Amino acid sequence: MFVLRIILILIGLVFIGFGYAIWFKGKYNLINNFQKDKKNGKLNDSFAKRVGKIEFIGGIVCFTLGIITMPLNDVFTLVSFIFCIVSIIVALILNQVKSTK
């Protein structure tokens, strides 16, 4: 389960990096088909900002839980891993559904 903790920390760092680039730096080209969907009027910049925010905050949560679970039980690590991944995916799906015109 040590490997799962390391994976959780690395996933957190990746999400923090992408979230920072999208939310703070405005690199919307990191979002698949965003430029095309924006041109077609399906999505707008607020969608991209929310994607960046979801990824940034989700990455912080994953990274923090990866650090916290180091001395804890393996079951808690597995639950934390599943919680982080599922919550980020659900948040991104809900954002897509909310923003699609």
C-alpha cells in the first residue's frame, strides 16, 4: 500500500500543476476541445476557470491525504485514494453538465 500512497501524492501534484496552469495562468488549451467548443458557443471562460479550480483544489486534497495516510492504516489509504479520484471525476462531470449549452 506504500505504492498507493506515493501514487496519491503524485496524482495530487499533477492535478495541482494542471489546475494552477489553467486557473491562474489561463492556459485553456490544456482542456480537450475547449477552444473549439468556445468558438462554437458551447462553453465559455468560466467553465475553464472552474475546471482549473476543481483540479487545483482536488490536487491539494489528494496530496494532503497522501501525506496524512503515510503512518495510517492501509484501508484508510485505499478509501482516501478512491474518494479523491471519484470526487474529482464527479466534480468535473457536473461542471461539464452545468456548463454545456
